[in-house]
Amino acid sequence: MRLLLRYSASSLVATAISQLVFFVCYAAGTQATAAAVIGFAAGSVPSYLLNRQWAWGRTGPSHPTRELLPYVLITIASGFVITYLTTVADEWIRAMTYAHSARTLLAGTAYLAANGLTFVLKFVIFDRYLFARPQDTKVATHVTR
């Protein structure tokens, strides 16, 4: 439970950064797809550092192929999902309203919801595979008499 709470807190910080960047970009007139990519990228680095060090307690340098590359691939995959869902929602939102402030609020909500969809899946992947501790290979021996 403590791990899930730390992951949640780490994700909250990264999502807040990502959401803020998305809102600023979108409100400034950036297309939803580009705003989602920029926002997602802005939250990815803090997400990795907070999850690795604080949530899972990993220290020292990251292993390039066992940890860093899989994280980048997982992040890119979730980024595609979030960007796609936000873009589709934005097309629907644009058909509903012409008010830029309403579109910005609705697109930001769609972006946040898309992030929420990937939250649980990433936790499972991070916990089971990416940051999992190697199992103790020593076989415990008990002599019972």
C-alpha cells in the first residue's frame, strides 16, 4: 500500500506539471496533439526520477537496457495513447463549442482523463517488471529432525 501511495504521489506531481504545460500550450493556440506531446514530455522526466528513487527506492545509475530503455518505451506507448485520446476528444469538443476557454477546459479534462487511464497499467508494469527486485536466488534449506 505504501508503494501505491508513493507511486500515486509521484504521478500526481508529474501529472500536475504535464497538465499545466498542456493547458498553457493549448490556451496559447497550440493544436491538441502538439500540446499533449509537449505536456506529456514535460512530466516524463520528473515521473521517472520520482518513481525510481522515491516510490521504488532505487539509487545509483539506471541500467540502460534493463531499466531506462523499457521506461522510455512504456512512456512513449502511454504518450501515444494519451495523445490519441486527447486528439480525438479535441475533434469532438471543437464540433461542440467555438468558445476557446470552454475548449481549453474540456480538452484539459480529456487530457487528464487519458492520463488516468494509463495510471494503473503503468503501475503494474513498473512494479512487476521495470523496478521489480530480483528474486533471491539462494534456496533456503531447513533441516528438520
